Amino acid sequence: MKKIAIIALLVSGIFTSCVNNKTTDNSQTNDKSMEQLELTTEWDKVFPQSDKVNHSKVTFRNRYGITLAADMYVPKNANGKLAAIAVSGPFGAVKEQSSGLYAQIMAERGFLTIAFDPSYTGESGGEPRYVASPDINTEDFSAAVDFLTTLDNVDAERIGIIGVCGWGGLAINAAAMDTRIKATVASTMYNMSRVNANGYNDSMDEDIRYALREQLNAQRTVDAKNGTYASAGGVIDPLPDDAPWFVKDYHSYYKTDRGYHKRSLNSNNGWNVTSSLSFINMPQLSYAGEIRNAVLIIHGEKAHSRYFGEDAFKKLKGDNKKLMIIPGASHVDLYDRTDIIPFDKLEAFFKEYLK
């Protein structure tokens, strides 16, 4: 049972545990039925604001009725209809962290971008809080595409997405479903279904998985009786002496000034514990081989998660699919290391396939 508890902690705790420069609100619609969100008016990102783009706050709704919050970045002095990119991730992060950084830098390079908080997290709506879902979170990407198609300054035929970490796998999942997504980048990706169902490096067998289900469903009973949802805990802090090196990698981002944010699940109390159940039961990437539009998978050479990206790439077909391994990079290096993240490659990829 000790082994089961450790796996549950790691999987559920860490993973179930990017106008003018004034912040304004550009909502998708004036529909009064849309949930009213409280959006911060200050620049509270973990990265500095660029003077090359205009920033504003926007909201839009997914097809489950959940209102999502996003930061929109538009190149200054942009003219005509632009190619657009929606960004989200990492899993357990918020738009003020890695996704916002990606979005702002891609806007500096000529794209209209949004970085959004997924359903139930950050400034986005949805109750109960801090729930993850392979279906709803895939839909969040399509809802972002919906929103982008409504903008007068966006070319609806030139929309791409970027998913970081767990949202990398969800981005590929969205590309398999949504043919409007013309180009997809998965950076330092996780397959959240696989890691929840199989553990790290596919170390869980059926018996361990069954015991994990028992443990998580027992928690559902407790939650039902308490009328609350237990949280799994974010990244472990302080670090134990025997913490795996990849946990130290996460700690160096989420629990330090480098990446800590007050709304980030991984920086604080983590996901709803029982979120793992739906990922265990619903495999992602089942139809990844049917994606006809372009996909670029980027991973670090030294990332503990590298096998997720390499195996996802094996599912893809066609000469518009690319895999790029970044020498010496760890998983978290691709969150914010602008000297390592291949933004020139991302720019060239999107310009090639969003034209």
C-alpha cells in the first residue's frame, strides 16, 4: 500500500499536482448569462511586460457554459487580419506563468495571441474549483479558437495553438478533434491520461491501478460526506532530502520567485484529488494519427517526460509533423528559459503553416 500512496501523491499531487498597455476587458459577448469574473487590473505575471505588444484581458465561454479568462497580446502597430495562437499550460499553472510568457513572445513576433486559464482554475470560472477533465480541458482549446474566430483583426483560417506540459497532450488531443486548428505546438508535453493510469515510466500494473481507483473513490465518499473536495497538494515544499530530481526541477519553478504565483495550483494546494479518475478512464491521443494539420513537438533532452513527446510523435502521420529535442534541457527549462526555448523555430513553424 505504501507504493500505491506514493504513486497517488506524485500523480495526483503534482499534476492532478501565456489596444493599449492598460488592462482592459474585451469580452466575447455581452450575453448577461455569461459568468461574471473578477479579473485583476494589475500586471501580476512572473515575467516582465513587453513594450512591443498591447495587452488586454478577455473572457469567453466554452460549450459547457464555463467562462474562461485570458490575457490577449497584440503586436503594436499591427495592421489587417493576423494569424492567431491560443496558449495554455503547464498542468497546474496559470496564464500569469509559462503560457503568458509564450503568448507575449509570440505576439512580439507578429501573432495575435491569448493565454487562457483552463476551466475551474485561475481567473476562469467553473465550480467546484480545481477540477481537471480530459474532455472539458480539450474543449477549452476549441473554445479559445471559437473566440479568436470572432475577432475582426484575426484571420479565422490562420489559427494555431500551443500547449505546455500537460496541456501539450491536450493540445494534440484538441487538434485531433478541431480541424480549424491549422498548427499545433506541444512543448515539454505530458500525456495526462497515461501518467495517471500507468504512473511514471509506465510503472503501474493493473493491480496497483485498481488499488489507486479504490483509494480515489474512497476519497469521493469522504468528499460527499464533507460537502467539500480534498486537494492533493501542490509541489512538495520543503523538499525532502530524497526527493526525485524531477520534483526538484518543479520546485525550482513553482516554489521560488522564478515562477511562484498565488493562483497557481502547483505553487499552492494543488488539484482536487479525485481529478485523476477521469484521466485514468479516458485515454488521450486515440485519434492523433488522424491529425492532418501541422504539429511540432518540442522536448528537452534531459526531461523526465521526454518519452511522452517521443511516443506521441510516433502516432502522428504526414510530412508536416516535426519532433525537436533541445540539447541539455530539462522539463521545466521549457517553461521559461528564453535562452533555451526555440522561439525562432516556433515562429518559423507558425509562419509556414498559418499562411
